[in-house]
Amino acid sequence: MTEKEFSEISLTLGLTFGIGYMLFIVYKLAEESKAGRFGMMVLFVGLGLGIFGFAAKYFVKLYLASQLG
């Protein structure tokens, strides 16, 4: 296994765990602060936009690699 392969696998697994942990933290934060349905939705939409941005970066990178390579 090369360093590049190890880095890609580690990044994928680490981010999956990190995103799952952030979901748990945001849920507990919303629950403890009694944010209600709207407040919880706002918190999860904000987190979801961050996750979407990271995923979009991956697909843009794939697209550019296919166009340039």
C-alpha cells in the first residue's frame, strides 16, 4: 500500500467518523438547549451544507481530473 492510497483511505474513514460524531454533537446540543423543531432543523441544515460542500469538492476534483487527464 502506497502512502497516497493510505492517505485516501484514512481521509475517507476519518471524515466519515468525524461527520457522524458531529451529527451526534449537534443533536445533543439541540436537545439540551431545547431548540425545538425549527432550531434543530437550522442546526442540521447548517451541518448538512458543510457536508455537501465537502462532497461537492470531491466531485469537482474528479471532473477536473477527467477533463485535464
